[in-house]
Amino acid sequence: MVRRSIIGILFLCTLSFLVAAQDVPTVIQPHEGDYSPLQLTNLKAAINRLQVVLGNTSLGSKKQLGVSGWGLETFAAYTAGSLERLGYQVSIVAEQAEDISFRTWVLVLVDLDGAIAWIPVEPLPNIDIYQQDLGEVPMVGAYVYDSRYLSYDAVVELPPNIPPVAVIRNPMQDVVETRQSPWFGNTSSDPDGEVVLFQWTFGEEAQRITHTISVWYTFEVGGIVYPVSLTVIDNRGAQATTSSTVYVLTLAEEEANHCGCGGD
């Protein structure tokens, strides 16, 4: 049975128990829920869609447990925040282990048109590698959840998250067609955490997603002013976006600018 309590987690402080919750998420095996055939079909489809989102490697933190202070609760917060940003309603839950530590994971709410269901998500499916995606729905069979994710000790309440600040620093030198130029997001920041992802858009379509503060990009056609945008995502999944423009020189313009020719 679920112990109806809330845990407040502050990442750099000890856990503290708060007032008991009135309504807490309840996880039920899909085939054991009181669902109509249509609702069960919709739940299975929702699980499949969620798996696709979780498996998107462009969203992964590329962090490893224990590196740069990332613990289990940090991965859960990152997955939960990222899913919230994508429109999902989520809850973080925790279970106390024998060594007094807490195992944390995420529950995702699904509206089945007349019923609701909570889908468990393991944000750290492999603790020994850098995380490539947001996690996975822990299943041991066809639409059968791993029983370890059916109950928990507490719902986790996190402190409010302050969104990051995105800042673009344009290349110091001229940007010339067909030549790589470095772009920088190193003055972007997060007031209460760290920036995890840098998502760049050059022109209308070309995108680059990095986990480092800089990226190289080549504009193939010069003589044009291009829009450049940068979205940064923090360790709680919040994001901020900024934009800039750059005029890309043609090779002929670049040569004229540096030829040293002049009139008599």
C-alpha cells in the first residue's frame, strides 16, 4: 500500500517530510484496471507514445550517476521537468531503500476519456552509463509494469525552479560562406542549477543539439542575413530561448574586404 505522505527534496539538503497528501497517484497494471476496451486500447497507445518520447536521444542529459553531483533525484527531476515541458502531467515518487537512501522515479498521468491512469517511468534505467535519453517505461511483459514501480513510500515535492537564461555570443570574426564558424552559448546560465542542453537553430531549418557551450556551423550560401536561435535547458527541464542574426559574407565579399586594395 502507498504511505500517503510527501517528501520535500532539496538537492543539497536532507529530506524532510511534509503534510500528508490528500490525493496521491495510484499505479495499476493496465489489464487489472477498471477500463473499458476502448480505454485500455488508448492506454496502450499512450504507453507506446510515451516510450517514443522517452527514447528521444536529443533530450537526454548525457549525465552519469555521481558525476557533477547528479543523484537519483536529479535524474528524476530532469525527466519530470522535460516531460512537463512537452505537455505531460507528472509526479515524482520515492521509495526508501534498506540503506536509508531513496529510489526515485516518475509517474505520468494519462487521461483516458472517463478514466485516468498513471504510467511509471524509470529515469535512470542504466546507472553505469551516460544517459542517452529520458528513461523508459519499466515493463516485464506485454503491457505489464515491473512490480517494483507499482507502490512507493512518498510523493516528492521539489522547490520552485528558476528557468535558465539563454545568451548567444556571435563569432568574433566574419562569418563567410562555406567556412565553419564557432558559435557560443557560454554566457548562458541557470541561477539555481546548471544548463544541460544547448539547442541551436541556424536559418530556418538547420539544427544542432550539444551538451557543450560551443558549436561549429557552416553557411553554404553568403550574401544573406540569417536568423540564429539558441534554446537552453536546465537540470530541471526548464528552458529559455534567445535569438540573433548574422550576415554571411560571400567569398567575393570576404576577398574584397581583405585584399588591401585601394584607389590611388
